[in-house]
Amino acid sequence: MRTLSTFSILFWVYTKRSKNNQAPIYARITVNKKKLNISLKRQVETRLWNNQKQRIKGTSEKARKINQYLDEVYTKLFQCYQELGSENKSITPQTIKSRYTGDDKIGRYTLRDIIEYHNTSMFEKLHGNTSRLYLTSQKYILLFVKKKYKVDDLELFSLDYKFVLNFENFLRNYSPRHYKKRIGNKAVMKHIQRLRRMVSLAHQLEWIDRDPFVKFKQKLTPTHRGFLTPEELKRIEELQVKSTRLKLVKDLFVFSCYTGISYIDVMLLTNESLVPGLDKSNWIMTKRQKTRNQVKIPLLSKASEIIERYRHDKRSLINGTLFPRISNQKINAYLKEVANLAKVRKNLTFHMARHTFATTVTLTNGVPIETISKMLGHRKLTTTQIYVKVLEKKVCDDMQFLREKLEQS
């Protein structure tokens, strides 16, 4: 059963937009304290507007015509409100405006519509992994709608700030079947970010005329970027292993520590990626899969040695790549074994090599942050500056440890 709603219509003059003492007239629809303004495409002399009566003063021909028009608008808006109620449809300022303008299609576009449109029009522009992440977010969105609203789909005009908060709450309390823990804060914010982009697309397409995310603020926690100290990196470099698989994984990790290249980009390197640099030595030139930014990295001797070790390997030659192919899942699993053998007490992942390049290999050795940012392929310098804060935090922790040690002695 539909609950009774409070409804009102107000005519007002937007004096802040007046030109030559002429200001535009608007109709304001209010339903349950939610407001929406409609431009009536009429102008009035500000001194002639009666705020109390919401009409133009006087009996001039222009005053009579505009006042008559306002009466007609009022009648039509009220009629739209009554029609929606009798049809048992959602009554909001947006649905009333849609009925008034004859653009009822706005009320018919749904979440599934924008998901389908987004996937059809945007997926070609997205990296494969990003596309998969969108599909996961979309699955959670529709699951939330099913559990919270007991329906398979929702009309876009019904999305509001409360919907966003409810979706956030759902994500924070949801545990995926394949994952024993609840979704972490960073992942929650990423899912909401993807929903926001799709809703923003609907707004740009004029499928909705308000953004439910206007008041929403992302709750981001500082990212901890793990990296190896010089001593830990040296232990891994000097580690002798008999296993072919562990040797490959160790070498790929060390290569990334001295180039800053991510897993997916390392796997795609070919002989064409090696180019002569300004100093006539070998550089790597590649395009980051994540951002599509081109990066050029001068090769340090340790990275060059590892390339020469594998570029003529049968596994590399078959794929036409610099290194043999290995899955990200396997490489991270084998790195745990490498860390254990090297006595590195950290949760070693391949991406930690990129962080190690940014901190231990370059930043602590005086390479300017602007240069590091270019080599990492970051779009913004602020992204690279996170590594400066990471090192500052380590300095603080090390000095605190020293203080405690000195106080105990």
C-alpha cells in the first residue's frame, strides 16, 4: 500500500540570475521534503514579483498572460501528482517532472539498463582486468537490490543518498563465498566508485537529473605499501635455489625490484621492448596495461643480467617474450617459498618488488621523485609521493626503536 506523501508547488524568481532587472521564474516541486526546480522559460521584472502571492503584480497584458500561464502550470503539475498516485507509481519530484514534461522515459531506465549500456559502450576502452572488476561490482549491486528491496531491478530515479549508504553497509557486512572474510574497506570503496561512475554516466545521458552521490564522501584509509629493506633484497638476490621454478620466480622478482615493472607488464615484455636510450645503453620502453601510459626505464646491470639469462630460453622463444610465462597466482605462491628460504619475514608478493624499486632502490639512493614517477608510469605525482611518506614512517619507527633501546641500557 502506498503511504501518503506531502506535496507542494511553489513559484519563485531566481533573482541571483537577473539581467537588466529581469529574472527567470521557476516552479519548485516538493515531495516529502525532497525538492526539484523546473525552469518555466519566463522572465519577470524583479520589482513586479509578489513573493507572497507567487504572481506578477499589476493588470498589464504581460502580467495577465504570465499569471494565467502559472495557473496552468500549477494545475498540470497537480494533475501529474494525482495521476501517479492513481497509477500506484512512485511519487517523487523527478517522476512528477517527467510526467509534466512528457519525458516519462526517465522513470523507466533501470540499474540493469545502465549496467548493460556501460558494458556495451565502455568495455572496449577498459583493460581486461578492470572489466572483470566491473562485472564483480555489478554482481554485488544486483545482489544488494535483491536482498534489500526484494526485486530484481530498480528504476534509476529512485536512487538517492540513502541507497548509496545502504549499499555501503551491505558491502561491509557481506562475505563472498570464495572469501572467508568480509570485504575490506578499500574494496568496498572501489565497488562504490564503480557504481558512482555508472550512475554518473546515466546522469550525463540525462537518464536521471540528479546525482545521488553528491553528499557521499569516500572513506579511504592510508595504504600500507610493503617493501624490502636493502638487507632483505640482498638476501633474496644471493639466495641459491636448485628448483627451476623457484629460480625463475626469484629472478623475475629481482628484475622487478630493479625496474619497477608490474607483473602483467613484465609478462608482456618482448625483444622490441629493448631500445637504445639517450646514453646509448639499453632501456625498456613499454606501455602500462593498467593506465596505458608509456614508460621508459634505463636498465641497471642486475636487470640486464636477468634479461640475458632468459631471453633465449625455449619457453621465452615459444611465446616471443623476454621471460617465460607464469601465472600471477603461481608466482605469488612460489614467492612465499622464496621468502621462507631467504629468511625474509614478510608476506612477499610480486607487487612488493615495484614498491621496493620506488623506495629502497631509487628514492633512498637520491633519485628525484619526479624521475621515479615517470619510470613507474604514474599519472599523478601525488601517487608517487606516498612512497616518501612510507620512508618517513619507517624513519620514525626506527628512531622510536632506538630511543627505547637507549632508555633500557
